[in-house]
Amino acid sequence: MKLLSAKQYSPPTRKKVIVGLLVGFCLLAISHLPQPVRSQVSVASVISVLQLGKEVISSVIETWDLVEEVGDIHLPFKRNKDEKILKRMFELSLQIERSEHQILSTMEFTIGNLVRQLSIESVLENQLQDLADLMNRVSHRERLMRSYLAADEKVETHTLEDFALSAVAQDSSSVLSLLARIELLVGGSRDLPFRKPGVLELLLHATQEAKSTICSFGLSAQQVLYQLYNAISITELKGYSMMQFSWMLLKTYGKGNFTTEAKLMRRRFEDRTNRTQNLLQRVMAQASREYWRCDPERNQHKEGETFVQMTRLLQGYIENEVDMNTDNTCKENCAHYSWGVRQEQCYKDLYCSKQTKCAGKMYSCDYVDSDMWICPAATSSNRRYEYIEYENGMVLGQKTHCTRGSTKVDSWWRWLFWHCSYCFCLCDDAGPKSDRYINMRESVSDVMNNKVVTGLRFVKKNRIIHLMVQQGKLLPRGQIDNGTLEWVEPDDYNILSPNVRAKVDYNVMNHDNRIMDLDDILLQPPYVVTGVRFRMLGTHMNLEVRMTEMDFGAGKLMDPDKSIWVGSDKTEHSDDKRTEFKLDRPHIPILSPTKSVPDTESNQFIRFRESDRGMDASQSTVPYFDAQPVVPAKHTPLGGCGLFHKGRPKFGGFMAPRVFTYDVGPHVQQPLDQVNEEERRRYLEG
């Protein structure tokens, strides 16, 4: 493990430097490791701060037993005890190092993004800076100790004595003092009237204030707090083990007994751990567990990777009123043809013969102006028109160079009384270029092999939009075996496949059936998400989640064959009425100059519609679907998931999944409680 030396540290200047400082020091120099974007947890190496604390404390107790032994027949007493203690110290240091790498492998990604995205107040900035400095000092001491223990030649006893004395000294630079200052920064001051919050509380407040940017953290807010707690806990374990071993060495070298000091240190460590964990449980109970994906940069959108879309659900279409009736007349106006009319003919092969026919129904027809120039889209495009320019100067869509050349289209008068007007309508045509299908088959994890859902994403396959799950094998204490992570591929079927049925295998969106419910489905522990699917609730598409009971400690799914599907049955007619989120004159979402933010709440619904007539000639269907994987950087079982809309005013936005990480707050326990009681009694009794 490559770590920063003290020479690599330079004092920070201002806010922008704190990112590097936190990454380099507060995160224990994780940036100098091979850069994992995802933590590398496997079956053979599952460990937590809880387990590490237990092992450190047990090792300290066993080594104190060694200190109390009386001699050895093979080696001189002093040298034998010296070497055994140093060996134990070195083994424990290596164990902490290995565990640190595994537990904190996602920390740089998390905190670095956290500081960049949050509007950090000066108080929090200064406290993070101080915390980073203190944690780095403890880690530097521990690296110095390890260098002595790993030296090829034996380090002088005087050198080790000096190190031990400096670690337990009563001055401001000792490990004892550093740990006390870390505790004050983390927990804050509780003494009235001078109470002030610590880093954990301030970070909780910062994440709550920055809810719209939680997507940039890589983890849920609760995971961010828990990961920072892990980093702090590992630092405390380093300090605790250094001080205990220092007293052991000093006693072995005849500098005193130090048994009382070691006992007091153990009790202070217990108290400090209890206070920190109680505080952590309080802030984690208030911290959000949701995680969703930010939009990519505007010029980085790519269909099929960052978004997918329904096409030609309702699309702007030019039609003359003479073609919308069987009487071959123009005695009505455009507004008369507003509710489900069809093209009945193509009068004298005028403009109707030069464009792809609307083979379905037309709605919301409107008169704009008599004459126009129409710029047709490329034949390979899902659009019909690039733009329409009317003689009165109005332009529908974005006027650019017309590659295929524009066509002049004029309305006309018949018998001086009737005006045969070209109308602007919305075409609902389930033709070969209209991808309007939503999968209704379930997407589930392999529960019989102990796999849970760890992420979601929208994909389009065979013109059908699927909500797909990522699965991974569950391990003890909410860990995931990353070697088993995989996306569960959707069934390879299309709407013409044998034995495939509408409203059973897939849903067909149309003018009368284009609503999707927006819900967050949160599960009660110990249930976790093991699948998702859509169902029809009246005319609404409604999300359901499969939940399976989990044994958190053992990392096992309980009775997987008894998994349950749950969802929200609320409608517009329920006591708690579901309300509509309406899109106002929405433009193409990938053209928004700013990134989308969540703008809906659970228990709402959204109606898919055409894009704005003025901005886009109503050629697109909005909202789009966010196709980015929604997977926290620290893989975890999910305690819920949902659908929401994110966007900006006057843009169509995106339908997007979000996930809720499993609530680990109730499982934060004092590691000392897990130590063998006989070991504890033997140690405290001396």
C-alpha cells in the first residue's frame, strides 16, 4: 500500500484545495492506490470496521497476556518478549492496512465529489481541513512505526522507546492528544452554552441542503456518512493499537507498569466509540438513502447509452381538412377535427402524397396560417419535419439549412366560400417508426443463488423499453460479492413473437393510454429488493417491486421462494389522491443548457406527450428515459427503489429510476461488544 509521506504535504490555501487535502489525507491516501471505481469485495475477504475493531481489540488483549508472561527457556527473557511484541505489532499493523484498503476503496470518489458539489460553509470547511490534518498525523505515526518494524536490520531499542514515549506523552502532538481532538471535531462540543455541532452533523446538514446534487456523490447521503465514519474509526483503531503497544513496550523495557494507563485507555476508547456510534446512528437515521444519476454534460448525451426514447407516440403532422372527411368538403375548420379523425383520402395527390401518411388517428388539429414552407427530415429519422416556416413569419422547430430542400405548401379556396386549410395536428400512428412499447415481464435477481438487486437502468431492445436490474451475490453484513455482479438481460422478444400478448408481456402506449405512475417503494428491514416489473393499474403503468427477507449478519436470503411483490395502489380516486405532474411546452430534454433536477414527488403521475410545437414542431415524445446505470459506487443491497421525473422548466426531462440503499444505521454496533467476554474480563482484571 503506497502512502503519502509527510514531505508530500503542503498547507492548503482555500476552498478549491480542500478536495485534494481530503482525498490525500482524510482518506488515508487512497488516491495513491490503484484507482478502484468500484470496491473489490470478494467472498474470502469480507470485513467491516466492526469486524476489524473486534480483531484489533482481541489482538491487543492477547498481546497483554504475552507481556505478563514470565520468561522463556529458549531466549533471553527481554529479547524474546521484545521480539514477540514487535512481531504482534507488525502483524496487526499489516492487518489494519489491508482492511483499510478494502473498506475505504470508494472513499476518494465519494468525498472528493462531495466537497466539489456541496456549498461548503466555512465552519465545515475548516473542520474538514482540521480533521484531515489530524487523521494524516495519526496515519503518519503508524507508517513510521511500520517502517521500524519492517526494517531488514533490528531497530535500536532507544529508537523504539522514543517512539513509544512520544505516542503516549501528555503533549499536543502525542497520539493520545490527536485522538482527543479528532473526537471533538467529529462529535462537536456538547457543553452548554458553548455547544457546537461536529463534522458528522454538519455533513448531514450539507447533504440535506444539496439534495438536488446527491447524484454527484456516487453514493447515497447515508453511505457518505458511513464511509467517513469508517475512515475515522480506522484512524482511531490505529491510534488505539499504537498506544497500547507503546505501553507494552515501555513495560517490557522496565520503564514502568502502565497497566492502569492501558485500562483507562481501553475505557476511554469504549466511551469514545459508544458516543461516536450513537451520534452516527442519529445522523444516519436522518440521512437520505436515495441515489440517482446526474445528467451527463450536454454534449455527451448518446442515445442508447445515456437516454432512450419513445418515438412518434404523438407527433406534429400537417394535413388538409379536405383529406379528413369522407365528403370531400372544406366547410368546417381545423378545430373541428380534433378528436380521433383519420386521413380519408389524398385529394389530387397534393402535399399528402409527398409525406409518410399518418395511418392512425389525428388529434388536436389547429389552424396556424394558410401557406408555409416545410423542411422534411431525413428518411432515416424518426422525425417527419425539421421545421415549418409559415408565410406570416412563424417558425415551428429550429430553422437551419434544409438538406432535402423545403416544399411550398399552400391552402386554397373552394367556390369562394370554403377555405381548404392545412391544419397542424398530432398523429397517433403505431407504425414501424413508432417505438411505444413498455415491457411488463418481470426483471428479477437469482434469489435461489442468494443474489439481490444492486442497481437499475432503462434499456430499449427490439423497440421495447425495459427496466433492467443488476444483481450480485449477498454476503454477510450487507456486503456484495463484486465478482458476481451482472446485468440481467431482458427477454429477447418482440411484439410479433409467438405467444407474446399486449397488456401481458408489454404495454402499447397511445393517445388514450400514455400515463406512468411516479412512486418510491420503500421496504421495511429486513426486506431487500430482488426484482421489478410494470403492471397496469387502470390505464396507468405502475411499478411493482419484489421483496425478499434477508438475514443481515449472515448475508442470506430467507425463504426466497416466498418473495412478495409490492407496489402503490393509489389512484386519482384514492383518499390520498394521486396527482398529475404536467409538462409545460416541453422542448427536447438533451438540449437543456443546465442539468436536470428532480421535480416530482411520490404518488404523482406523468402523461407522455409531444414536444413543444414552437420549439420542435412537436416531433419528439417526452419525457425521454434516462438510460444510465443507477448503481451506487459502494455496491449494496437495496432497501427500495422508485421512478421519478427530473428536468428543467420548458424542457421535457427524463423518466428515471432511483434506488434506496439498505439502511445500515440500526446495525452500527460497538465493536467492543463483540469481543469474547472472557478476554475482556481477563484484560480489565489485569
